[in-house]
Amino acid sequence: MGENCSPILKLQIMSRPLKTGLDYFPLDVEIDEKMELIEAKYGLIGFGIIIKLYQKIYRQGYFMEWNEDRLMLFKKAINVDINLINDVINDCLRYNIFDKNLYERFVILTSSGIQKRFLAACDRRKTVNLIKEYINIATDDINVDINFINVAETRVNQEFSTQSKVKESKVKESIVPPEVSVPINSIVVNFDFDKVKNLWNESCPSFPKILAITEARKLKLKIRIDEISGEKENYLEALSELFTKVESSKFLKGDNDRGWRASFDWLIANGKNWLKVLEGNYDNRVTNYGTDRYGNKKDTTNGANDDKIFCTGS
């Protein structure tokens, strides 16, 4: 920086935040078999979901934290059914389009291909900050100075300074992480998902059995358990009470004017459904029947159908 540069301009240049994401990313003309499988199964919608996820990932860097809030915002942005989004992501993890191991450990979406393309696009930058635990590629041949950051897995939302000086080594390690939220699975007890599956199947025989706790279900279950059970060690007891109320509800079993039935995925979909169940919104009531203007029998119990418009089954 020249000596004649004004103090104001110097301050603006020095305080300018480092760019972390990309303005564009490369897309191969020919897609590989894994992407073809997604397109064969879900059509262009499945392909489009992946491209939209790539856009969001590259916009902020080389990974994206994936939680319920992100899922809801993503659904709103692309206007696609939330179950379809979950199915596509589960298959992406299955086909290794996204790294399954990193997703299970840190609940992030990334891959070796994403990381390689990101670093290749950063070749003109002086320094790139990378969270060490998130990287699954060799960085020896990367033509950019890398500042490795160790994410503190046992600490949540702590403020640290992100400024560090690159001295003698091209790649140096730092214990100064950015402001990150540690994924849910690193701050709660280990849940036995097989016991949760068996508990649902035994407690709710009137409902479809669940065959497996998918990664998407695990993520939602951890959030719901955190909401439902104050003492997480007693989560099975809390879930047992919840499942028992679901099984005892005629409304949730389809005894309503639309024939709608609840499901395991509906119960854990958000923070409202399970709470309504525990608060008794779906408890059995004495029903008063009348007739509508066409002479059809109609449930006229006050408040009996207040929640029907929210019961989408998703």
C-alpha cells in the first residue's frame, strides 16, 4: 500500500472482510452416474435440488450446515415438498454425492469434489481459512496459503478472534475457530435410534411401522428430543408418553372427516405437532353430530376440527 494512500482508504482496505464464498462454480457438461441415478429416480426436480444446494454451499464456501431451520428455508426458497428434499439428500449421502461421514459427525453437506472445486477457484486469494475437521482431501498441492482452523466440538457459539498472521509456514494450524455452532450430535447424549424405532412400532400398532431411522429422521429426532425431554437421559420415557397419546387418539388414527392419519414423520416434522399431542389437542372427545346444508352428517363439536387444516401428513 503506497505511502500517499489516504488514511480513510487505508482503513477501508484493512477492514474489508475476507471473501469466503464463490461468485460462480463449474458444472460439468457430462454428469456422472451418481447424478444420473438421482435424475432417473426424481427427474429434473431431483437434479435441480442438488444444483440449488451447490449454489448455497459455494456461496458461503465449501460446506453448509444442514439443520431443520435450513431445511425449512430451503423448502420455501425452491417451493418443493419437504419429504422430497429429504429423500434426495438421503440418496445423495447414499451415493456419496455428499460425504456421509462428515454429515453424520458434523451435520454438514460437503464432498471431496466440492472442496477441490472450491480451492481451485481460490487460487488467486492470498489465504483461505479451512476448518480442519471438515476437510477430506489432500491439500499439499494447493496453490494457495491455507490457514487450518480446529473446530472445538465440545463448545458452542463461543466468540473467538479470527485474525491470525501467516508467518514461516505455507500451511499453519490455529486453534482460533470462527463463530460456529457445534452440531447437535456433538453436545447431546448418544441416542439409541433402534430403541426409538422399536418403541414407536410397539407403542403405535395402528400406524405404519418405521423400518429405519434415516439420517434426516435422526437430525429431526435430536431436535425434538431436545425440546421434549429436559433431562436427555430420560428421552425414552418422554417419547413413550408421547407415542402412547398418539396411539390413543382416534383423530390421529383417521377418525376425522378427511380420513387423514398421522405418521411418525408428521410427529417429528416440527416443534408444534408433538406439543399439540401432549397438550391434548387430539384427545378423544364426546362428539355432537348435526347436518350441513346438504343434509350430510357433520361433526359440530366445538373446536373438534380446529387443527385439521394443519394436518398435511408431511
